[in-house]
Amino acid sequence: MDSNEDGPPGIVSNYLHKESSKDVTLFFSAPAGDFVLKENDRSTVFISGGNGITPIMSMLNSLIKNKDHRQVTFVHAAANSKIQAFKNHIEEIATQNSNVDKVICYSMPSQQDQFEHNLEKEGFIDTDLLKSIPYLKDTEIYFCSSIPFMQAINHILEQLSIPAEQINYEVFNPIAILDE
């Protein structure tokens, strides 16, 4: 398989694909990082864009699995429903859990999105959307996506005077800085 068929080439995945054999044993360690749910009972806002949804979904699933009843608002941005990851799973969680609200933003909604899916918000996650979350000032906020997306969200949260200790994010690039 050509590494460019499914996206950009990766250093590790290409090496493993080209250089390793079936007889090789690989040793991995447990995931390590500090982008984890804080153990408190504060309401929670999850904000993700595109593939940044992956660690956010893990956190949301953990809250649901542990029957944590804190208020949760799940905000996700995608181009449209055709490429929105976890679409049905998010819908199911929001339907089955009265403490979970969701807002999905489509920047390029399809005609089907506009007429059949009760489009929640066309465009991007913005200040007005985040200001509309009633408990935003006293919440834990977790966000993950591309660097430009996260810089924009971080800037909005700063404008809304959200305390830094309530803001949690994951940067896939270890040298990235959001507040530049």
C-alpha cells in the first residue's frame, strides 16, 4: 500500500511498513500524558475540530461509562456530516444522557445537512456560541484540534476571562505554543 493513499506519510508508520517483518516483536509502553479528565465535579465543556475529536471522545465515553452526572456540553466542528467522526455515537450519547448537550458546527454543510439533519450551526465555533453555554465561567474546558483551531479557541477563552487553570488542551506537536 502506498503511504499517500490514506493521508500524509508518517515517519513511524512508514518505517514499520517498509522495514519490519512479521517475525518482529514490538514493545510499547502505556500512553503517557497530562491531557486527562480532572477528578472533580465541575461541569465540563469539550471542544474539538476534525480529528481532534479522538481524545475528547475518550473522555466523554469515560464520563458516560462511570455514570458521572456532571453537566457536559460537547462542541464539535467538522466540514459536514459526511466526514464527521463519531456522528452516530455522539447523537446516541446526547439522546440517552440528559446531562449531555451537543452542538455540532458544519463549515461546509451539504444539502442533506441543511434539509434533513436539523443543522445545529453553520460556520465555525465562535465567541457567541461559547458565551451561550450558561456555566462556562465555572467549568473545566478541554479542547483538541489543529494548531490554528486551538489558537482561535484559546483566544476566545482568554477574551471571555476563563481562568487558565480551567483550560485544558492537547497539542500533537510538542513544540507548539497556543498563545502566540
